[in-house]
Amino acid sequence: MKEYEKKFYTSEETMKFAEKFAQHLKPGDVIALEGDLGAGKTTFTKGLALGLGVKRTVNSPTFTIIKEYKGRLPLYHMDVYRVEDSYEDLGFAEYFEGEGITVIEWAHLIDEQLPGELLTIFIYHGTAGERRLVFVPKGERYELLCKEIFS
């Protein structure tokens, strides 16, 4: 499986990239975000929201688990860090198969419920405050998406 990588030196650069990236997304796309606390998962999601035309302020749904935003396409922003049971049925599949874009922070915690095809983005802290984003596509749709973005 091919991986793709980008480095950013400011949160503004990360958001601008995510905003442009959002223009390539289609209904039903699922993006898993992984990284340490403060790595930039919510910052990336804020950029996606801008690219989808979301007008509301986007913040982490840590205590609500799921926040929905209206834009060109609906944005379903999930933070499953506090989900106590990875098998708990919270209706995730309805979002994954819906008409919007689903972004899941800490997705590995519900690995058993994730769709077979998705794009995982690992966000790592680098030296001097940089962020390294590693895109790992799973499935033909996401392979093509990465090739489109990174070519």
C-alpha cells in the first residue's frame, strides 16, 4: 500500500491544504485522523470545513462524539476518544454510508466499525513545530484521490 506525505510549518498551511483537499471529496468519503493530542487533527478538519463551505465554527466534538455541519456537502465530525466500548452501536455506519464527508479523530478506537475503504491520515509532530501528514489510502477510491492530490 502506497503512502503519501506532506509537511507543513504552520497551522494556517495545514488548513489551506485541507481546504483545497476538500474540493476533491465526494459524498460518502471517510477520513480517519490519527495523531497525538495537539497534533493537528481538528485543525485539519477546520480546513476541510472551509473547503466544504461550512459557515459555523468547527471545534472538537470530544464530549459530544459527533457534530454535524452543513456546507456544500454535510460534514460529520467525530471524536471517538471517549467511546468506552469499541463495539457500542452509536450508528456510525449511517454516517459512513451517508451523503456527507465523515472525519473521525482517534479512528483506531472503533476499528471494528470502520468501513473497508477509507483514507487514514496520520499527523505527526516534527522538529521546529512542523507537522508531517502521512496519507494511507485503503481502497481504489482513496488510491485515486491520493494520486490526484499528490501528482
